[in-house]
Amino acid sequence: MILSKGQQLLLPVNPVFVVASLVAALALNLLPLGRVAWMPDWLMVLLVFWGMHQPRRVGMGVAFVLGLAIDVHQSTLLGQHALVYCVLVFGVQLLQWRLLWFNPLWQALQLLPLFVGAHLFLLALRLLGGAALLPGWPALVAPLLEALIWPLASLVLLAPQRRPPDQDDNRPL
């Protein structure tokens, strides 16, 4: 891929950093505040981020396992979060080459329909599973917050890759 002017060449990502960030997002989802309807799904945001930037390391298998962990924690129908996370990672990997051309603000705008679709798909699975109540209008805030979090998450998660490599006067890059 040809970099546009001013775009920095990134260093390889450390696999320990990827795992640590996913564990931190899982821990944020496991907080008792996770049952509030407007709370953003941190794990969803990080799965989308790493699924877009590191598709060979974080794919549908990782999304499925982490989705099962969320299902077990929330005592919901086993597999509903796993299915939603897998479909979301698949959608992001389909759009990966297109999304990487844009800056994080435009990426957030283009990812908003994916986040809304994931929450609607999760709601449909809950209703099919026998949920009696609709979450109401506060549930519409969660995808918006996830899209607003996206530029900050991109800045924070790409920061370790932007550190300057060892300077060498004989090497042009």
C-alpha cells in the first residue's frame, strides 16, 4: 500500500501489547457498569481496531472466544455476543483496505453503521432468545459513543508503533 503524504510508516506491533489491550477491554466490559444500556462495548471497539490493523493476529477466532467470555459473564444466551463479534470482525476485514486510507475521524464516521448494525443484531438475538423488554432509547447512545471513542483509541493504540526507530545515517528510512 502506498502511503499518502505525511503518513508515517509504522513499526511492527508487539503481540503482548495486542493481548494486553484486549484483556483491558475485557476487564472494562466485565465491570458492573456494563449492564447499563448506554455504556459502550469496549471489547467491540478493540476487536474492530485490531481486526482492521492486525487481521492475521486478531480475527474471528479471537472474537468468538471473547464473545463467549462476555456471554458467560452476562449469563445471556451462549453464543450471541460471539456471533455478533464474529460478524463485526468479518465486516471490518471486508472494508479493511478502504478504511485504512482515511484518518481516524473519517474511519469513525464509516464505522458508525457497523456499530449500529452490531447493536441491532444483538438486540434481535436477544428478542429471539426470549428477552421481554426492549432496552429503550439509551441503547442508541452506545454506538455513538463507540464511534466517538474510535479516534482516541486509534491514537492510543497506534502510539507504541509510532516511536522513532534507532536512527542510522546510512539508512534512508
